[in-house]
Amino acid sequence: MARVISIINQKGGTGKTTTAINLGAALAEQGKYVLLADLDPQANASSGLGVKADPSIGNVYDALIGDKSVSDMLYKTPEKNLHLLPAHEDLSGANIELVGLEQREFKLKEALVRVRENYDYIIIDGPPSLGLLTINALVASDELIIPVQCEYYALEGLSQLLQTVDLIKQGLHPDLKVLGALLTMYYRRIRLSEDVVTEVRNNFPHHVFKTIIPRNVRLAEAPSFGRPVLSQASWSKGA
């Protein structure tokens, strides 16, 4: 049974998709069977793995709103053991379309149930919002990782997200766990980066990963090649 982990932050530009792609690729490289579910209407995780969804096959939107099976919409990626459930721009309207459906918060969980036995990990790349798509991601997950950019306003919205997680735990998914905050885009030559690291660790003790992801050119450019940084530049600090 797959361990399901969502990568969530309602703020854009925190390294969420980069984290999802490369965590999935790293686990796959270790011999784990991994499914990356792209739940962001921008479909950056899909393009970052070199996949463009075929409308005739379907995508995660069809799993949420339609009656297509996830197993019929999975794509192999260039990375061994790493599969993708792609996103599509149609997802941008899913928050509205889900409102009128019964058990609307459980649509993604119900869709993924049929393939959980086939994987060791399912990584969900959530959208940059706190709407029904994000709630679906949280309800479908066992655990949550929150990327936090080492820049000004880093804590803005983090408390709100944790409040949302608490509400989900109270009403929909009491077993949901926060694995921790992952500090990203760290630049050691800038005092602000160190200040953010200190502030996040002081505000959320025991909930911040020791590993800090540096700002790195190789990490940033890897998606343009449709490959994770581990495949594109495994020697880089970002990898």
C-alpha cells in the first residue's frame, strides 16, 4: 500500500513542484515504485518530466470530475519506476465544479484507491491555493511536506495553511500528519536567508527538516530539459 505524501503551499514560487518532481525521482532511483500526481492547473510537474497529456487519454481532471479510472491515464516518464498522473488547464475550473458534488473532498482519495497497491509512494503536487483541490490532496494523503522559500514573507500564509490542516484533521482526516517544513532557495551569502531559517525554526520547532535546499542554477533549469535534477546534473548542490 503506497505511502501518500502531498507537497503543499498556497503561495507560489516556493519550490513546491521542484520538490515533488525530485523527491519522486530520488525515491524511484532507490528502487521504489512512485506515482507523481500533478494537481496543479499549471501542469508544471507534467512538463517538468517531459510529459504533455493526450486529451484522448485523460488526466487528473477526468479522475476528479469524470468517471475515468486513474490506471487508464498513467504515463511512464524517462525515469525508471516513476509514473505520472498528469494535470491539464481544465483543472482551473475544478474548484467550482467540485462544489456541487457529493463527497467532494474525497474525490482524489477515491480515484487513487485503485492504484495505491501498485506503488510504494504517491507524491501529490498540490496547487498554489487553499481551495477544494488542495483539500482533496490533503484528504487523500497520509503526510504533508510544506516547502518554505528562504525569502521575505516566508512565514506569510504558513500559519493559515497549518490552520487549514488542523480543520482537515478535525473534520475529514484525523490521521493526517505534517512531516515538516522544507526550507528552499537558500542563499548563504544573503543575511535574509539565514534570518528566515532561524525564524521558521523558532516558530515551528520540531517541524523543520534539517536538510536545506540551496538556490541552484542546475536545479532551476532541469525542468526545461524535462528531467529531474538527479538525471540532469546529479553532481550539483541542488541534487
